[in-house]
Amino acid sequence: GATILKLLEVQHPAAKILVELAELQDQEVGDGTTSVVILAAELLKRANELVKNKIHPTSVISGYRLAMREACKYVEEHLAIPVATLGKDTIRNAAMTSMSSKIIGADAPVFADLV
């Protein structure tokens, strides 16, 4: 993802933002750059459609922020599970899954046992 995007000489402002997002994702997490670019590109595409339909960009941004808050609220209320209710094996498996990136993927079992 990010490696390929770095090689491109991107001129379009929106495309430059996508390249920056991929680089930031790669720096912060080390994985998931393609997913970030696909999600952001779709949000930009939908925002562009709204602007073409005479919806002011500020309203689009406000709508995206509201949607983000509502999505976070929904996840917290309906999808999040208190760690105390999970068993040790579940926590270890979750840790291994979250560490399966290209940075420490091979050593995930060692680090998962530290949890």
C-alpha cells in the first residue's frame, strides 16, 4: 500500500491526501494502509457527490463528524465488551490478531503471552 503510493508522482490534491494518509497509517500502525486509502477515497467520492448537489462543504464535514460520533457511540454501547468478562485465551487471541501486522507478526505469540 504505502510503499507503492510513495513511488507515484501524485499531482491531484485529493490523491496527495490519500498518499499522506497511507504514510501516516504505515508510520503509526505499520499495516492497514490499503484499507485506509479505500475508506478515505470512498468518503471523498461521496463528499464530492454531495458538493455537486449543492450541499456546502462545511455541511458535509459536519455530517461526517456527526456520523463518526454516532458510530463511536454505537460501538461503545452495542459492540464493546468489558475486558473483565473475557477469558485469558480470548484476550491472548485478540492480542495476537492485533499484532499480526508485518512489523511483529512473526513474534506475535511471544508478545501475546505478555498480555
